[in-house]
Amino acid sequence: MNEVSSITIHFGSFELVIQQSILVWLVVCVLICILAWFAGRAIDKADPSKAPTGLAYWSEELYNLCLYVVKGNLRETTGRYMPIFGTIMVGMLISNLTGLVGFQNPTSNVSFNATLAVMFFLMIQYNAIKKGGLMARLKGLTEPMWFLTPLNIIGELAVPLSLTMRLFGNILAGTIISLLIYTLIKSLAPWGYLGLTLTPFIHVYFDVFSGVIQTYIFFTLGTYFLGEQVSNEEI
Amino acid sequence: MEFNEFFVKGMALLGAGIAMIAGIGPGMGQGFAAGKGAEAVGRNPEASGKIQSIMVLGIALAETTGIYALIIAILLVFVKG
């Protein structure tokens, strides 16, 4: 873990250290912006009467993927909240997969996950209060009985914590275990290089499988709590 | 008796090991979920896609407690160890 590069910015006596994971995230942001610009242009040019091809097709499939995750929970409010969930979902999916090209995942930095989870929490509370009013929201906390209010408040506050820790723990564990395996391969050279035949499977499990599943869970839970507050339709 | 830094380090590493006993719980829970999923597919093979997605979601949720233990172990190893 000593070889993680970072940038240090000095403001007088104050030092701001930007970790490698956050640098990777900034690069991923720029890449997503460029991709989205080209995809938007391809969709503008595409002929609606024909089946989409190339980039337009891929962006439609990506949209359908995001829709598949959020639609079951948000129900009739999907159209309203789709832009933010879709954007963050694509970003998180790509940042969970950056381990495949040898960089540290942005999601293995706890501040990244906590930012998203706290943002979701504030979004849920704001939209719940906006929909039903402050009194209805506070009354909802006292159900089913008044003495359960502290437990309900703890339950609300546990949402961002569990969202953060689940993603952080999974991705960090994957990073550390693959790092340990690479260290073992290096220290057992030259026979240790045979271990390189095993590393693709490690990456498939920890980066692809774990990363995609955790993205799915993060957004399923986030949209579930939001849909519980804003949606009127029954499941 | 004085507590020197090696004692603290050793105890932190021991604590990390003990924290991972929590792995029993998620292991049992995930095995139970997978077994029930197999049972459900055996009873109703047409719904295997839906059963699989629900099972994976449940398994990943059951993992949470194990992940908390893992974070505590990692913190003990890298912060105190």
C-alpha cells in the first residue's frame, strides 16, 4: 500500500492531499463526459424508424440497464429521478471496474462512498418532506407506536452508514486481497509467476462480479428508501 | 506491568483475528439462502431467473454483517498493527 501515488497541494501551511483513487475518479468523470457527448450526438443523428446501431445502441442498452434497477422501486416517479440515479450508476459501475486496468478503485476510498450515501440520505429526506410536509414526516417516525421513535430515528440514520460500509468493505477487501496475491507472486519468483494464471479469476470475482453486484445493491436500496417515501403506487 | 507498544500491536492483531469470527454468521446465512434458492428452482424451474436475482440480492445483503467485521479487522490491522 506504500506505492499509492497522490498529489499534494499546498495552501500556505495547509496541505491538501488528493489520493490516487480520487484522481482516478476525476479521470473517469472526464471520460464519462466525453462518452456522453458522443453518445448524445449519435442519438441525435440516429434514424428513429430503424433499429439503433453502434454507440446509440449501447447507450440505449445502458439506459435500459439503469431503468431495470430503479424502476421496480421508484414506480411512477421513475422519470423524475432517473437522471441522477442513471448518471451516478454509470459512474459507479465504471469506477468499480477500474481495478481491471490496474488502478485503485475510487469506491475503495471511504469518502467517495460516504459522499454518495449522505447525498442519497439528504435527497430522501428532502423529497419526503417536500411531498408530505414536515408534520407528516415527523408523524411517520412515531409509527407504529410513539415509544419506537428513537428506534425509527436510528433506522433512518443507519441507511447512509450501511450503504457506505457495504460498498467500501467489499471493494476494499477485493483490492487488498488482489494486492496480497500479487505480493505473494512477487516474493515467490520465479515459480511464483505461475500464479499469474490464477489472477484473471480473482479479477473476475472481485472486480467484475463483486463490483457489479454492489452497484446493483447500492442503487436498489437507495431507490427503495426513496420510493417508499415518494411513490403512491403499491408494488 | 506496563503496556508497551508491542503489547498494543499484538492485542490489535489478535482482536482483528477474533473480529473475523463474525464470518460464521454471513456464511450460514448465505448458505441457507442458496439452499432455499435451489429448492425453489427445483419446485418451479420456470421462475429460475427471478429466483436467481432475488437470491443474489439476499445473499449480498446478508454479507453486510460480515463486511462490518472485515472493516473492523482491517482498521485494527492497518491503524494499530
